[in-house]
Amino acid sequence: MTNMKFQVRLMEHKTRFNRIQKGKEESTLPHLHASFEKFGFNNHKFDLLFEDETISRNALKKIETIFIKTYKETNLSLNKRL
């Protein structure tokens, strides 16, 4: 993922959060959005955990799944659906 794509992804999260706050959309990630609400979107730290422009999209999805699973198992993830 390039840095620009990463920035676009962050803006998607911010836009969705704003829509949820205005009641225009339901949250699909309530833990994440509750944290945005409590601490403010800009008070969260966002990091690119892995970058490789040569790897296939399918392989990237598998790597992402591993990261999400690892963070959930350590209870460090806000990427939880109810």
C-alpha cells in the first residue's frame, strides 16, 4: 500500500465517522467509533504496518488477516464488529 492509499483509507474512516455522528450511517465498527468519539479522531495514532509494492493483492489480504487476528487475540484491536 502506498502512503497515498494509506491517507485515502484514513480519510474514509474519518468521513464514515462523521456520517455516523450525524446519524446518516450506522457504525459497523462500534469499538473503533466509540474510541473516536471519546478521544477524538485526531488523537489516534495510525501506522502503516506493512508495505510491499511487489506483492499480490490476494497475499496482502492474507497478511492483513494475520495482523487483525493477532491484534484481536492480544485485545489490542478496535476492529471488532458486534
